[in-house]
Amino acid sequence: MSKSFMDKRPIMALPNLAVKIGLKEAIILQQIHYWLNTSSHEMNGQKWVCNSYKEWKKQMPYWSENTIKRTIQSLESQGYLISANWNRMKTDKTKWYTINYEKVKVLKETGIQSEVQESSPIPQTEENAAHQEQLELFLEQIEAEQFPQG
């Protein structure tokens, strides 16, 4: 029996990250991180991914383009997402995105788990511990990719 409900690839959201930055923001940040890992577009020493709001909607059909736009703007204003225009034609206003991994790294250093425990009466269950472990693995993966040793 499959672990997922249907034979489709799920979109992940880390619960503790969602508490800190917002559920929609956590989902989109994870989705952009996924695409950055497969991106071959590198500018100024960083990988970038380019999608229009319409293209993001194809990946997240449960939200409107306006919701996606507001969520991306929220990530930009919180400082987790950086956008630029790397298009050859300056009339093409499609945004390019990269994650501010330095800012994400601060989440790990400031301890997301302690803030979650203080702000909500979530019991420390096996499931919550697994969610925390997922978050830590995600942040370690980000750190290893963006801040290689040696």
C-alpha cells in the first residue's frame, strides 16, 4: 500500500516552518527550493528559477493566481524570497526567483521548535517529533547546498 492517498506526488509543507512564515508561504518556498535544486540557471553565483504566476498556478491549481502572487509578495517582503528580471528581453516581466538561504538559516539558528512550543499547546507526540525532524533535515539540506564545507 502506498504512503500517499493517491498515486500523485504530494506537495510538502513543514508544519513548524508554516507556523513561522505562513502555510502558503511554506508550501511555495518548498516548491521553489525543489525547482532550484533542478535549475541550471545560475546568475551572480546563485541558482534561479523562472515562472509566471500562470505557470505557478499549474503546479498549485488549488490557489488562484492572485493568491499565489500575494503569497510570493509576502515571501519577498519577509525576506525569504529574492526576485529579479534576468530575461533577455526587458519587456518580458516574468520574475526569476531564488531563496535567501541566509535568512532561512536564521530560522534554524533561532529555534523554530521553541517558538512553536511557546505559541501553541501542541503536545510533543511522535508525529510532532517527526515533523520537527523533517524541518531540521530540510534546513540542513539547504545549509549543505548553499554553504558547502571546505
